[in-house]
Amino acid sequence: VDQCNLLSGPYKANLGKTDKRVEIPIKNEFERQTYYGAKDYQTKEFIVQKLKSENTKNAMEFVKYLKEQRSGKRLAIFGDGASHNNSQDFRGYLMLINQ
């Protein structure tokens, strides 16, 4: 799971060891945009959600979105070390949903 902030230009997401790339449509290339994304390693599907900014609240929203997309499945989530991924609120949320 990761997020990225897009500022301008053509953006493509690399899905690992493959020569295929996935293009993500951008509404306004001159406006900062934040996308959270996750790769389903079983189906090779890349799940993307646009959110207003990267913060603890939106990280939790994205995990909720992933849970909805994979209802009844167990998720393994790996963060990138960003402060909002290591916040007490986010860790508490993960502990709550893991019970």
C-alpha cells in the first residue's frame, strides 16, 4: 500500500516485474493530487483511490476502502514509514480492525 502526490506530467504506475504499465487518469495536471494505491498480489489488480491529502485520516479511509473491495479477505498492509502511517491513531485503528 502506498500513496503518491502527483504534481505534473504523465504518470504511470509500475506493477512489479512486468513490462506492462498502468496509466492513472489525471483531471488537472497542474493541481496537486494525492492517490493511495495497493496491489493485490493474488489477482495482480492495482487498486487506487484519490483523496484530498496524505494524512492519518485518509490512510484510515483507504484501509476502509480496501476492506470494502476485498470483503471477507485478510489484508497484509505494508506502509512506507510516513509519519501518518506510524501515528498512534493509525496503529490504534489497525489494532481495532485486527481484533
